[in-house]
Amino acid sequence: MANIIGGVTTSHIPAVGNAISQGLTQEYYWKRFFDGYNPVKTWLKEKKPDVIIIVYNDHGLNFFLDKSPTFAIGCADEYQNADEGWGLKPTAPFTGDAEFSWHLAESLIEQEFDMCTCQEMLVDHGFVNPARVLFGDHEVWPIKTIPLVVNTVQHPLPSAKRCYKLGEALKVAIESYPEDLNVVIAGTGGLSHQLQGERAGIIDVDYDLACMASIINDPSWFYSQSNAEIMEKAGTEGIEGIMWLVMRGAMGDKVNCLHKHYHAPISNTGAGVLLLESAE
Amino acid sequence: MVWKKHEYDKIFGTYVFDGERAHRSYALNKLFYSFNEECCRTEFNEDPTSYCDKFGLHEEQKKMVLSQDFLNILRAGANIYYMAKFCIPRGVTVQDAGAAFQNITGDEFRDKLLKKRDGLVQRLTKEGGYWNG
């Protein structure tokens, strides 16, 4: 049986990938942010999970606004990164697990989450930067990956509560797969930030910390908010925090927090790192 | 035929990318999305006017793209992630574009953000349980 051994949260912003590529991770601006991942990296090296499901939003690489699925899942053996228009060198391709993906899609759809299934999927910085920051750069990645995309770009978006429920269904889906796989789920993006409008540049540290506490102890506080309420506090792009709730929903009622880290600012954002294990 | 009002409309200085904005700026975003392909970037650079016509931009949108008026492109409803594919290769970061809304420079914008680091460790210590090296 496949088993969820941990849940992680992480930023996915482009600047993180740029800092890695430019060798800036130990510069003053970045050091505290990147060093805060070390306990998670050590844990991953010890536990050697087989698969990581990365929950993220596409920013206009794989999906254009002509077709904007609310929830989509990669169902392929391989995922390519590609130029997002800025001329950055793509990473090595990621190995998928098509059998596992199709099982997850079937189970989720049976549970009334009507996923968009993707047999080809370009993965953008929202997926790639979490992989790079958690595992380092590789020509052959040390883990299989499954991309799970949530629309956080073109409203209407799914509610925070719906994301949490997707996570609950994902747990059922994972735990009904017959192969013995150790699975980690990463909820990416956030925390508070807003890129445009007169209010651009907001970071609300108190709200970010409240969201992190809620993810650990009481996710209902987070998911009881409407998307408008979340955006009022966290900013239009801070709504990405709802993707943390997908991870959290998959972890069961109670979790042990093995590591928590927060830093601000990273580019325009507050950045939170959590490592959770189920306490059930 | 009316665009529905939303709870988020009242948030100060905030433009949520919803159906109304996505509909209005569709051609602009489609043009920017094409810049994922290097051949499209080259084609645009060789003849920007024809390229705008190919994507059906109306006159006002075309004027903004040709003059690289990033602020008004965003005000016209373009999505920041898509506009980034246009402005970043031209030396204007997403932060510079955000700063323009407040009529400040990108450096001033970044300085304001950096202030968030002041007192952060103390705040986290008060919260308790946070890693700090």
C-alpha cells in the first residue's frame, strides 16, 4: 500500500530558482531563507521517499487562459520544464509514475473531484523551484514526481475548503494504491504577496504566521475563510496559500510539526517552510 | 448584460483577475503567452505592429504594447504572469512593474519590502517554535 510519510510547504517563486542558478544562496539576502530548508533536506535524504506530489499553480507555461482547469493532474512517465519566456535554461526532465497518477485520477474522480488528466504537461517554476530547493539540482532527479495543478490565477478559483477536501480525497486515493510507495506531498506557493495594483508589495507577517499555525493545529481556521477574505489579508497572489490546504487535507486530522521556518521578504513574498508527519 | 459584482471588489488597490478582466485582456495575454516560444519573440521584435495585428489587439492595446507602457497594460486587465514574459526581457522586473502603481522606483519598492525583515527574528521568537539557525 502507498503511504503518505510527510507533508511539506514551500515557496515556489522564480527568484528562488534564480538565486540557486546564480549561486546566491549563501548571500545575506538569501542565506536565512535557504538555510531554513536544511532540516527538511536532511529528513528527505534519510527517508528517501519514492514519489513527491507537488501541488502548485501553472503561471502560463502548460495552460493558457483559453482552458483553465480548476484541478489538473499529470498522468505521464515524464515531465519537461521549458522556457517561460525569460530565456532561462530548463532543468533536466522529471520522471513521473503514470500508473500511480492514473490510479489517483480514477480515485479522485470516483470521489467527485473531476480532475483534468494530462498526458503531456510542461512544468513551470511553480513545480521546478520546490523540487530544486528540496532536492538540489540533478541531471537525474532522485525521486519520481506527480504534478497536481490548482488554478489560482484566473478566477473563479476553488475555495480554501474545497482544496482541503481535495487533500482528504487524495489521502484516500494514495492509501488505496497497492504498490508499497512512500509518498511526500508538497503544498507550494504563498505566503502573503500582491504583485500588482496600488497595494502591490504587501506582506502581512502576522497573517502568514496565523496561517502556518492553522495549517499545523487547526486547518478549519484557514479553510473557513472565503477567497475574498484571504486576498484582503494575503494579497491577490497570496491566495496561493490555499494549495497548502491540499497537502494538509491529505495528512489526516492531527499532525506533528517536525520543522517550521518563516522568512520575509523573499522578493515580494513571505515564505514559509513546514515539515509535517501524520500523528495518527 | 452586466458583469457580476464581487466581495473582493472593495479591496483597496487590488484588481482580481476574474472573468471580466480576463475577457477584456484576452488578446493581450494571448500575445504575451506566445513569447514562451523564441521564434515568436523574434517575430514580434522584427515587426511589432504586424504581430499585434495578428493577435487582434485593438488600437488602444496596440499603442500600449508598442510603447511598452507596462503600467497601463496591467491597468487594462493583463495578467501579471503573462505581462512578465514581455517586461522581464526588456529589463523591467515584476517588482518594477508593481512599483509603478505607487509612482515609486523599483529600488524604493524593494527597500519598503526589506523593512519586513526588521524585528522578524524577535517576532518569530515570540510566536515560538520557529527555526532560527
